Amino acid sequence: MRFTFCIIFFSLFMNVSLKSQIIESAPEHNPMLRKHFYLNSNNPSILFTTITDTLSLPFLDDFSYSGPYPREENWCDKKAFVNPTLSQNPPSIGVATLDGLDQTGSPYNISGKSDELTSSPFRLGSYTEADQVYLSFYEQAKGWGDKPELGDSLIVEFKDINDQWNTIESYAGIDGSLFPDTYIPDFVFHAIAIPMEYLYDGFQFRFTNISSGKGQVDLWHIDYVRLTNAFVPTENYNDVAFTEEAPTFLSRYSAMPWKQFSGFESSEMKEIYSLTHYNHFPVTQEIQNRTLVVTENGSNFLNTNFFTNIAFANINPGVHVTNSENISGGDYSAFLANMQSTTIDQKYEFISEFAFTQTGQDPAYPASFENDVIRRKTIFDNYFSYDDGTAETNVKAQNPGTEIAVQYNLNTPDSIKAIQIHIPHVAGDATLQLFNLKVYLDLEQEPIYAANFQSPVYVDQFTAIDTLQGMTTYLLTDILGEPTPILLPAGDFYVSWQQITETDTPIPVGFDRNNPNASQYNFFNAGGGWEPFPNTLQGAILLRPVVGAGTPISTPVTNLNADEAFNIYPNPANEVLIFQSKQQVHFEGDIELLDV
């Protein structure tokens, strides 16, 4: 029997018309540190560093190693986060970041002194002020993360012979009344003379930041820390350094399925590599013996050496210089032949290593040679991604109904089976909110798949230790909750999420600031139609479609049923059926009524 109903839908909450927008904010935890802490939780040194020896001059640490903690032989604590991604245009690859998180990646939740970067003891007892002993370093406020306010200062302290820490210098944060939120200061060089009262055996220095302690906020980045004598240090130093992460050899993605790559290698691989250097010499330099070696990490079935012994001339001093190298089809021929002989739908991990030599660098500073090599993973698995696995910030769809989409492309037809999202911890509990997940072939048409009333799930790194930053996996399912892969034709498709709950702190999704080229694939709809992402938000969204063979493992997710979202009455009904929302819900979609 068919019935005709008049459906009355109303909300317990009044929706106020607001200008929708995309906003950016800082994460509350550091999943990379949480993962590292979990994997090493049985090792007492994960929390404490034992001082084994004192250091002598000269000293240099530029943090060009993998981290995530400072080197034990140089530093006495692990509160600073060593990383290559959070700063902008550093003097060399890698910095030590001070924020509002401890060494486990958790917030201090107390305002005031937060992170500390404390040096090992130095033997300075044989020096006098005439020996010109100096501490020098670079610092940057904010970088790609949250800015420190005026009161969120960076402090330099020296420890005296009585074990008392004394403030020597202090640098204020950013004045928000003078600079917009998009402003990122340059790195600033400092040189501090060591007074006579600190020239003793056992001297230590440290960097401390003042923050709110509420997460990865109020960032300060430290680089090129030197303790030297016999000269007054300047920004000139005999070193040429890489300053950015190595690029993947894929032209568009950081990861993609082998099935979508195999047979399309020439269009999916880079033809031009761009690498950024910084010349610390006082004069123009030429670097030699540039190499790129790509190796498959596992079976080692590929080990291909591309450009070799080609010099870069005229690298000017004191500026970041981006040089490009063209890889011709002939250079790729052996590489492609090996790839084309492999099995489709396997998982592969390739390591690209870029290196150069500079004959004028000073062997007294071994650390200056480490920044001459950078490496990058390129992954072939069952998903597409534009990100490098790290989220410096996150993006949010500000108002109910606002939707954010990312574009992908299939070289050959395939089935999308799941969507992965990095949902970071922020202020408030996002799991109490609701959102819709959608898949489109064309943003100007209706979605071919929609999963309404989804709940965010935090993937805690104490349990999800297989990724740099945990990804919540949402399987595509039918109305009964059964897996429902959607066959997609070759060509473009889009994956989106749409904010439903009305709140001042909408659902965050991870945002990788280190791939600005990915912004061309980001779109949003605030109610007036689809638009490209704002120019002020350049980066890759940690939103990954899962395709191909096999069934992905779903993160335990609670989908909201109709009776959980609404009070529905009367039942039975004749002509009028009332849906009364239990939450602040912006509803878009179909309502299906079924009798017994």
C-alpha cells in the first residue's frame, strides 16, 4: 500500500545566516611524536638523555638529520621537535621546533615556559673573553605553523658556575596589529658573545619558548646553532646546503596505485626536478657531482642513477636558489623498462636520494656535510595522495553546508572502496559532530555516492602506528552497512566532506603546507557554487581515496541512524510526519520512507 505524507522537518536550533569560509588552525597533538613515543615506550631514554661527555669547540648542529628528537650527544632533553617541514625557507634542511607540546606529542596544558632545547656541557675553562667565544644561531617565528603572539617569546639562557640559569636574550612574538595572519617572518641571525663568568668547564646554554601550552602552537624554529671561538660569527659560513625536502619522482602525486601508474609512466613521472639550495659562503659558489639515485626499498629491483657529475654554477651567496634539472625520456628508459616488468597491484616503496659535493666546506664541522644529501619516499599502494604524510596545520569548513573537495584522476577504470581522512585533535571534541562524505564525477552534477551523518574518529597513534599521521578509514557502504565499491571510469573524480553540525570549532582535516602545487586540486562550496581554494591556503589536504583490489580495513566508525539524529513522530502516521533534530544539524540529502 502506498501512502502520501506531508513531511515537516524542523530543528531545535535556529540557523543564523553566516558568511561561510575555509579556516586554518593548529593541531593539538603531534601524531609523529606520539607514534615514536609508543614504539620506544619501553626504552627509558625516550624521556631522558644521559650526559656521557662534555663537548669542545667548534660546535655545529643544523638539525639536518631525521629526528624527531635532537641528537643525544649534543642536547640534554627531547622536548624540541626536529623536523624538515614546519619552517619556511630555513638556512639548511631541518630545524628544531619549540611549541606547546612535550616529547610525547601531547600538550603541556599550562601557559608559560614550554619546550626547552638544552645543550650538553662544554669545556670552556681554558678560554677568556679575548678568545671571542660566541653562540650563534638562526630563529624564525611561526613558519608554516601557528604564530607566537607578542607575549609568546623565545628566550636564550646561560647556566652559570652555580648551576643557575640566567636569561641572556629574549625575542618577542609577532604583533598581530601590524601583520596579517598570512605573514611569515624570515629567519633572523643572532650572535651572542659569551661573558667571562660563563667561560668554565661545564657551561651550558638553552633555548626556551613561552607559549599557551595548548598544542602545536606559538612556534619558534631554531637552526644552525654554533659555538665557536677566535672570530666574530656572521651569516657567512663555508657551507652550501639543501633547504627543502626532496621531491617525489611522480609529477602529480606523492603516492598512487601501481595499477594506475603502470603503462602510464611517462605521463606520471617528473620531467623537471626543482631543488633549493642556500649558499652560506660570502662569494658565489659552484657545486659538483650532483647525483640522483632511485632505489626500490625492499627487493632492490631498481637502482637507477640519473644525472651525475653535472655542476651548478653561479649559486649566489645569502639567498635561497632553486635550480632545475630536466630528465629526458632517454634517462628514464632503463628505469621504465624495469618498472614495466613488475607485477600490477603490488605495494612498492622507492627512495630518491639527491646529493652533491662542495669542496670548500670545513671538515671541522662534520654537520655541514649532512645537509648535502636529501631523501624522499615515493609510495605505490592502494590510495592516491598529494601530501607528504605530515600535517603542519588543518583546514575546516566553517559553517553548516560548507563542503571541501579534492580532485583525482584515474588513468584506467577502477573501483573506489574507501576514503581516508586525517582528523587531528584540536580544541573541543570533534567526534560529537556530523559530516557527509561524497564522491563526484563532476562537481556541477549530483554525487554518485553520499554517506550522510558520519562521525569523526580520532585514530590514536598509540594504536595506529602504521602511518606518520593516523588516517581514519571510511568504507563505502550501502544502506545496510555492507561494503559497496563504486566503479569509476577513467578520468577525473572528486572526494569531499561537508560540515553538518553548527559550531565555532568545525571538524578539522590535516593540511600539508609543503606541497603548494596541490592547491590546484582543492575546491570548496560555501553555498554559492564551487570555487578554487583561496590563494592564502596553498597545500595538500590529507584526504585519500582508496581504490583497487582487496577490501580495506575500516576504522571503527559510528554512523548516525535516523532515529539517533531525529525524533520522528507520530508513529503510526496518516498525513503528517514530523522530524525533530536532536543536534544542530544542517540537512542535505534524501529521506526514504519504508513501511513493513
